[in-house]
Amino acid sequence: MLIKLRKIAEENIDNFESDGFKSLFSMLQRELNDEYIEAVKTHLKELKFENGVLISAELGKGNKGINYILRKPNEIKQSLLGKLFSKKATAFTFYIADRDESGMKALSELKDRGINLAANALAQSADHINGFFKMLRTELAFYVGCINLYEQLAKIGETICFPVPLSFEKRKHSFSGLYDISLSLSMKKKVVSNDLNADEKDLFVITGANQGGKTTFLRSIGLAQLMMQSGMFVAAERFSANISIGLFTHFKREEDEEMNSGKLDEELSRMSDIVDNIKQNSMILFNESFAATNEREGSEISRQIISSLLEVRVKIFFVTHLYELSRSLYDKKLDNAVFLRAERKPNGERSFKLVEGEPLKTSYGEDLYKKIFKES
């Protein structure tokens, strides 16, 4: 396998531009050279002990054997006549009868003691080689996954691009044709995409019609950031953003039996955990957070959290139905804020596009009511 791996490196090193892969292939060629391979083959052949085992030992207390050491036999090249007539070294020899099980067992134990250190060294070497291949398989699985993902998107007809990342001190979020890759894969068809040019912005407030694509847009933002910072392509025609020190999400959850308190307490508890870990120049995605209480209280909690996060330069994407919150932020005319709204056509249909616009008092839940009861 090592020889096969080196051959792959030799055949493909010129096909890669990545510094990482070039370094990997160069390392494989350098470390797995012919001299190393031949040395390994020689050692493995010797460790088969085809000519028996040569062991030295010393006598300890009570004439017990100690300091067992496996010796490498001296290889003296001689002709056949030389071997026949050469002077034999002085040695004491004894033989064990075929039926002497105790003698055979004692001899086997002596052999095991002698080869123990060599066996341990060989086991460690094997573990090292196996560990290398396991790590290589794990690392390459990421790239294989990227290839598989690209092929699936190509079948659907979706576009991808290689993003342009910027340093975390800057504020950049500019893209065109950004779509939710998970939605596209689950529906197995092209989905609606969005465009945005928002440089030097820290706060993105997203409002608008129910089921208008707000959560889908939020997912596309998070996935694109994650893919960019993983060194992957992005599900967009064009994408450029600053690197984030950390990426956090705070999505509303449905009540379940495992909850030990109310929904608001649960949301605040998760927010507390995020605050304990979030750092400057991170990014956080809120999806209808703190709406489990009345509008005034939920808006006030959200305002205080948003204000505190902005002070430490955290980029915020906030999807909300809290009109009091969105309106109060909009009226402040913040230079570093962008307000997006899920588009609704005059006939009530959703385009699933997000456009810049001030918050509206209604989320057009009436449209959904009419649609559901008309269909039923």
C-alpha cells in the first residue's frame, strides 16, 4: 500500500495547484523512497525467522535467565565448500524429544521472551502506519464529499462559485444567486436565490410575510459562511464575505417533553451559553428568537442583546416577527444596519425573494389562513 500510495503521488503531483496537496505528495515521495522500502522489506523478511531465532541472555539470581535480547545473526558469505570445511564455532547443543511437551513449552517461552521487544516495536510500527492511513482516509473523505456534493448540484443544474474571503476585521457580505443548498438537494431542483451588497454592515434585520423565505435565506447565509471557511465552494453565483471567528445560531425550538421550564427560559438559557463562548468578530444567526413572550418584553430582550453584541463587533442576522423591535431599530437610522423584507406580490403569492425595505406591521398571516381553508 505504501508503494501504491507513492506511485499515486508521483503520477498526480503535477495535476494539483493546492500547496497542501503538493506538500503531501512531495512528502510521500521523499519519505517512501526506494531505500526506505527496501529497508522495510529486509526487516520484515528477517522477522519471519526462517533460520530460527538467535537470543542472548544472562544468568540472574537462582540461575534464572535475565536480559533476553534478540540478536541479528552474522551473515558470512561463503561458498558451499567453505561452509562444509569451515571451522565450527564452539557451542553446546541439546535436543528436546518430540513428546516432551514441558520442554517444548519452556523453549517456546524462552523464544517469546527473546522476540518480545521486537514484536512490540513491530506492533507500534504497524499501528503508526495504520494510523497514518486512517487519518489520510478521514482527511480525504472531506474532499470526496465535496466532489460528491458538486456532482449532485451539477445534476440539478445549480451554480457554484469559489468565494472571496476577507480578514475578520473587515465587514463584507456581498453575493448574487445565493441559495439554500440543503433545500435544493432535498427538492432535487433549482430553488429561488437572493442577491445582496452590504459592505460595512453589522446588523441584518429580516422581516416580512409568513412562509416568504426568511428562514431559508438565513440557512443559506450560515451554510455559505461555513462552506467558505471550510475551504469549499459556495452555493451562489458570486460570494464574498469576511471571515468570522465563530459562527453561532439561535433558532426557536418547539416545546418538547424534555423541557424543564418554559420556552422563554429555554431560549434565554441557550443565549447565555452562546454569550459565554462568543468572541469579537463572530457571526450569529437569530431565527424568531424571544417571541415566546409578549411583543413588548420580547422586543426589549432582543434590543438589549443586539445592542450588546454590536458593541463587541459581532455580525448579526436577525429574523423576527416582532414589529416593535424591527421598527425601533429601523427608526434609529443605523449606518451599519440593513433591513430586508420577504417579498409578497399583490395577489398574496410569495416570490421567496428578499428585498431591502422597512418593516411592516403585518406578516400577512391572513394569506395563509385563506389558502389553507380554501384548499380544505
